[in-house]
Amino acid sequence: MAERQREVARRHGQEAQLRIAAMAFETHLGMFVTDAEGRILRTNATFRQITGYAAEEIVGHSPRILNSGRHDDHFYQRMWCAIGDKGSWQGEIWNRRRSGEIYPQWLTISAVKDDEGRITNYVATLSDITERKAAEEEIHQLAFYDPLTGLPNRRLLVDRLESALKESRRSGEYGAVMFIDLDNFKTINDSLGHHRGDELLLIIAERLTAITRETDTIARLGGDEFVVMLHDLGLEADEAAMVAERVGEKLLASLVEPCMLGEMRCQVSGSIGITLFTDDQATVNDILQQADLAMYQAKAAGRHALCFFDPAMQARVMERASLEADLRQALADGLLRLFYQVQVDEEGQTTGVEALLRWEHPERGLVSPGVFIPVAEENGLIVPMGLWVLETACRQLAAWAALPATEHLTMAVNVSRDQFRAPDFVPRLERILAVTGARPERLKLELTETLFLEDSEDTRDKMQRLKGLGIGFALDDFGTGYSSLAYLKRLPLDQLKIDQSFVRDLLDDPTDATIVTTIITLARSLELEVIAEGVESEEHRRWLAEQGCRAFQGYLFGRPVSVEELPLTARQLPVADLEAPRP
Ligand SMILES: Nc1nc2c(ncn2[C@@H]2O[C@@H]3COP(=O)(O)O[C@H]4[C@@H](O)[C@H](n5cnc6c(=O)[nH]c(N)nc65)O[C@@H]4COP(=O)(O)O[C@H]3[C@H]2O)c(=O)[nH]1
């Protein structure tokens, strides 16, 4: 009797447990149970509500049927590793409802094991977090973005500026912050109403966005104040200032474009304050204040202007702008000159010259190409300027070819990367050769390694076409750039030019000496000529000759001079040449 009572009690207990389990299963969380192989055995009502799958549609299937495709294999591997190691995994996951809609859910998967530790089932619980995500998104949007324009607000700008500062400290690259304030926004707002004012701000936001790169930050701080942050502006302050200035000019130009506000045609202008930042100790607040201050200076300077925070930087940018204007004028007025520096062989005989550009400025005097070539390269003036150089040099070559004493001379001409890249470079040079009558075999183009960094197919093709005409190629400043043996072998080069920075110290600096000997050996193995530039003393010449260098250029033999001053004396020319024309 007692045994029967115990059996009834046990059964009641089991039923109660099953009832509890069944109730627990039917919760507000979606649930499904799979077998050890991952086949779905059971789902609850909430699961069906969330996923849209009826029990009969999904039982027997793998949960993969729910995959959204948004996660890669790696994601699922990590999930299964965690379940294997710790017995469970939980996290956010994007799944797909039966309707095809993709939605975010919070998912927990636990492995169920038997008494011997073997996995018998997996139990998953899931909740739809679409609303929570949307709320999070909205909070994020409100907290970090300007509700009118959708641009980042001050908080996000400060955040990004902090990261940019850290990055800049690490890389040493400059960044810039530009404070933009519209000059006459208040008048428009007051006369046309806030609604039109808002429209104008939206137009401005769009224009600023269109001009800047995707990686730049454009923020609206409120009212008519915008900030543009640029980064990765290079390691040189002057260069960074130039890029920032160019972007600033573009922004100013875009602001003054007229726009329609309703029926009204309106025009605004802006004042821009720029400050550069780098690996110094300035804080985010310092930087924003500097840009703000510079912006007030721009306003004080007459509006529709930009101003740098750093007065020295401002002066340099202005100096550069005036240099640029003068240079354009100089090309038009014929104030450029070619100087020539001799190149000699091992006997000291002049074999040719290098043409070097000079600018005779009415006030500045003789301006060095080191100053104005980078400006010309920056503003594109290098293309017409380079053609003038080539034509002048070729005329000189043709004139020398007519005299027995000078007919053997070669002419090396520097050609900048952008000049060589111009699509019509080859036909233009062909025309110059035809017009001047210069012999292409006497012309040598000095190219720099930057030309070979990109688009090498086009470069090689052009070189081969010119080579076909008889023109030679020297690689200038060899060793200072990105020297890659791969391109040395692929390109039709004739000569490597050892940069003067290595030659200068080779007697004192063993590293430079090793570099120079390596270049000479390399040139020999590639069957290229080699010439050392910047040879200033007999000791240098002797050392280089001992290493196998056969051609030299430098102050020891002559500085760059005008054609009239060239030291083409009897000592350097074969006597026979002076007495009788060559056969
Ligand atoms: N300390 C020292 N310097 C020496 C010695 N021998 C020559 N030099 C200088 O070294 C520079 C050699 O020219 P580069 O490497 O082609 O370097 C040239 C070249 O890259 C560029 N350049 C000059 N003319 C032109 C041109 O017509 N077109 C282009 N694209 N660039 C040019 O400007 C650079 C500087 O030209 P320059 O000021 O004329 O400076 C010249 C020359 O005056 C020496 O013994 N000691």
C-alpha cells in the first residue's frame, strides 16, 4: 500500500515538473530545442511569432534556415567554439524572418549534456531587439549628429579630433582644422525667416560635403558655424599648409555660389580659420580655439577670406601665393633661363652638360629651382615650363651640333613626373626635335624614381617610344627614393645618377661609402652607366674613380653657368677638334 502511494506521489511530481518545464518553455522569449546534430525538435509560440515559422515548417530543419547572410563563417565558428568550450554562447545576431526581413536578435545557445557528459541537445532562447536597436540608433544620432543637417555635431567632432590627434602623434603626419563661419547668414535668417535660413544651412552642408573627402569630418557646431577636419596631410608643415589652403580656397569658392531660397536668389560668403595639428602637445580644445581665432582674423581681414592661426605659416602661405603668381608671369615674360653644368669623363674631358633652370626675378634675384620647381609641380605650371626647357635645350644642342668643337656634347634635361605623365608628352617632344633639328641621340632625359611608383605601364611605353627615337634616360637622385630593382630591370634606362647627398659625405660616412659602391656595382651588373653628381673635390673624384665610376658632375669641374660662361676650353676639347672638323 505504502509502495503504491509512493508511486502515485512520484508520478505527480514528474507531471508537475513537466508542467513547469512546459510553462517555462512558453515564455516571452523565443525558444527552440535541437538534437545533438542541430535538427530542430521543438519551438515555442514566441519563436513562431518572432520568426514567422509554424512548428511544422521548421521542425527537422537546421537553424541555418534562419541565417541572414550578414555574418561570415568566422562568426559562426567562434560561436560554436564558445559552446564547445564553455557550454554556451550569447550575443547579438542578425537573423532572417520567414518573410525575408532581416532583424537583430539577442540569442543564447546552451548545450545540454547527459550524465556521461555527452551533448544530447541544444537549447536556444532569443529575443527580437529591433526596437532596442532603433532606440539606440536614435540616441546615437541625437547625441552625435546635428538634427538639421545630419552632420556630426561638436561632441562627435571632439571625439574624432581626439582620435586624429593620437594618430597624428603616432604617424607624425599633419592634420588641419578649419573653422568656417558664414559672413551674412544673420541677415538672410532675419530677412527671409528661419525656415529659409535652415534651407540655406542644408545647401551649405551639402556643398561642404561634396568638396571634402569621405574620410574628412565636416561638423556643424550650431548656428552658421561649420568645422572641417582634414588628416594625413603629410610630414611637412609647408606641404600640409598648402593642401589645407587649397581645400580652404575650394570651400570659399563653393560658399559664394549663388543659390535659390524659394523665389529669392541669395549669395553668402564665408570666413575660414585654419590651424594645423601634429605630434605636438596641443589639446583638442587648443586646436578648436586656434581655428576659431584664425577665423576671426579672416573676418577682420575683410571676410570671404581664409587665415592661418600661425602667423609664420600665414606669411609662408602668402609668400608662396605671390611666388606662384610671379612664376606664371615669369614664364609669360620670358624671365626663365637655362644654365648648364658640365659632365666629364675619367680624363676630365667634357662629354656633355646638364641643363638647369634659373629664374631671374626682378626683385628676388636669381631664384633657385629648389624653390620654384615644387611650386610649379604643385600648380601644373611644370608642364608648359618643362616644354620651354626642352625646346631651349634642344635649340642649344642643335647649335652645338653645328660646331666641330661641341658637336659631341650631350644634353641632360630634368623632366618632372607630371610633365612626363602628360598624355601628349611624346608627340610634343617629337615636334620639338623636328623644329629645332636637335639629334635625339644627344638628348638624355633625367627622370626620378617617383615616376615609377604608379602606372608603370604607361611610363614604360613612353620610355620605349622615346628610346626608339634614340633618346637616352638617366635615373636622377638614385638611392634617395624607393629604389626597386624590379623596375630598374624592366625600364630602358641608360644611366644611374648617384645623388649628391651620398657623394658629399662618402669620405667620412662609411654608410654613404657603402651605398655608393653598391650603386656602382649594381649599375655595372645591369650594364648601366653611372655618373656621380656633387663632386666637389679631387679626393672625392679619385675615390669614386677607384670604385669604378667613370663619369662625374660637380663644382670641381664647374658650377652651372650660362652658355656663354661654359668652360668649353681648348684644355677640355681634343686639340684636333679645334683645328679641323671631324670626319
Ligand atoms: N652642393 C653641390 N651642388 C651641386 C654640385 N654640382 C651640382 N650641384 C647642384 O645639384 C643640382 C643637380 O641637379 P638635380 O639633382 O637634377 O636637381 C635639380 C632638379 O631636380 C631641379 N631642376 C632644375 N632644373 C630643372 C628643370 O629644368 N626641370 C625640372 N623638372 N627640374 C629641374 O632642381 C634641382 C636643383 O637644381 P639646382 O639648384 O640647379 O642644383 C643642381 C646643381 O646646381 C656640387 O658639386 N655641390
